[in-house]
Amino acid sequence: MTTSINRLTLNKFCITLINFGFLMVFFSACTSTKSVIYFQGGRQIDTASYSTLQPVTPSLSVIEKGDILAIVVTSLSEESNELINFPNVHPLNLTIFPGATTQGQQPLGYMVDEAGNVNIPLVGNVNLVGLSIKDANKLLVEKLGKYLTNPSVTVRQLNYKVTVLGEVNRPGIFSLLDNKTTLPDLLGMAGDLTVFGRRDNVMLIRMNGAKREVIRLDLTSRSVLNSPYFFVQNNDVVYIEPRSGKLTSADRTFQLLPIYLGLTSTLLFLANILFN
């Protein structure tokens, strides 16, 4: 009789321990649906509703010292065109690390020196620092017009880049064509956030002159669509921090939990054999 009671008590204890272990795994793996849905707001069910957003425009990008510019000139003089466009079509070989997705070559372009100048054939030094791309085009057309017939100039920044780190599927440094790239665009380039990435506390690090700004953005709220930080800028860094569930799954105790459960099941099996 005593043996039967002891066996029953042991069985209950082991079953309770196993159930507790499974509950730990279940609740630690659960992620609230609300915590992973982007741009929530308005009515509770708004899939068929219509709403308008406040206009948000990207900040005006200006040329800075150290920028690399592609300056493409077209005119009636093919020889002059080839001379000026030479740095834009001859590539620079780069060292590529294993697993990197960046191409092994990029155009040399025109470097903006510490004085803010670019040295262009025929014209010489032209100061472009602080000018928008549109104003730089206008100034170069004016300068080149003294030497070329009906010149047309296109300027583009080659080193316009943004860094994405943390819980995204493809972290890295991304080259952008202009300043009209939005934060959702950038995260799309990075393969979106993983299920462990916190969407409600995205960190944006931005250089504002000599000052560094740290901004926190909530992608689960629709208010981010009206944020002045909706558009990313050159040299921005976006960091996605992990959820506590990711940290729990990486914890050694959590990793060893299946082993503990297996040992408990084995003990239960052996106890049944011993007491029978």
C-alpha cells in the first residue's frame, strides 16, 4: 500500500514537472500579434477604412566635404565629354570580404576635398559644399558653358549610404540613390525585421552637423508615418534591438530545458519499473 502511494506521488510530481517545463517553452515562445503589426491606429478594424496622412517631405540634401560625386557632362564636344566623364566610367577595385554582397567595383567619381572643391577638367576647382544637387548642376552648367556648347550636367552622390544593424534578416550597409528613401523602404532592403525584432522601439542614430542625435521610433504606431524622421538621411544608422524572447531562447538554462525534461521522463520510466 505504501509502495503504491509513493509511486503515485512520484508520478504526480514528475508529470507536474514536465507540464511546467512545456508551459515555460510555450509562453516564452509566444509573441503578441499586436507587437508585430506595423502602423496601427484609427479604428480597431480599419482594413476597409480610408484615411489621409499629413504631407512629409524629405530634408534637403546638400553636398558635404568628403562626398564622392558622379558628374556626367554631355555637350557637342565628344572629346571634352570623355575627358570630364572619365572618373565616372573607370571603376575602382575594392576588397570584398567572404559573404559580402557589395560589388567589387565602383566608380571613382569626384572627391570633394577639405576646402569644399572638386577639380574638374577645363574648369578647375569649383566649390560645391553646402549646395543642393540642383544648385550644383546649375553652377557647373554655368562654369562649363564658357568652354562647351550647350552643356548638360548631372550630379549624383555616390557615397550616400545607411547602415542597418540588429534583428533584421539582412543587416549591412546600403547605398541609396537619393534622399527620398523612407524607413520602411530601408527595412525592406534589409529583408524586414525578424520575429524577434522590437518594432516599437527602433533606434535611429543621425549626424546633425557635429552633433549626434538618437531617436526612438515606434513602427507599430501609424504616427511614425507623419514623423520628420520617416525619411532616412546619408550616414544614418538604424538599430533593431531584440525582444526578451530572443534573449530567453539564447539563455543556457532555456537551451538545456529539453535535456531536463528528457531526464525527468527517464526517471519517471525507471520509477515505474522499480515500484512495479
